[in-house]
Amino acid sequence: MTYIEDGLRVRNGLAEGPLADAALDRAARARRLLDELQERPETMTDAELRDGVSRALRYFMQGHPHADQVYGIAQQIRCGVRVAWLVADRLVRA
């Protein structure tokens, strides 16, 4: 077992500990937010859709996403392409 820092350790190529759990929780929440947006894109304006995508990515990244990324994902949702935000059971070591 390798300790990266307090609250994060690696075993068999997978990260464990409270920090890894928090990252997985943020990813799962971002997935739920994006899923909610994809259920009703026709009821939102382009600005509302981009704002929703930005909030979901900001929640996951804990920072501001690049505008091109927000516009790209919003455009895919608007065109009816289902955006898959996959969240694993365990966090693979980066």
C-alpha cells in the first residue's frame, strides 16, 4: 500500500480513503445533474442549459470549466445526443 497523502492511499492501482470517496461522490453528483438536464432540454433556453452544464462541471471539477467544454456538452444535449458521465465504483489511480 502506498500513501500519497493523508486521506489518500493506493492499493493495487486503485485509490482509497476519504479523498477518493469525496471525488467519487462529486462525480456521481455531476452525473445526476447532467442526467436531469438531459431529461428536459427542450424546456430550457440555451443560456439555462449552458448554466446547468457549467454548474455540473464546476461541482465535479471544483473550479471553472473551460467555456468550450460547456458549450460542446450543451450542444450535444440540445442535439439529442445522450452524454454519458460514467462513474466507477472505485477511483483508479491517475
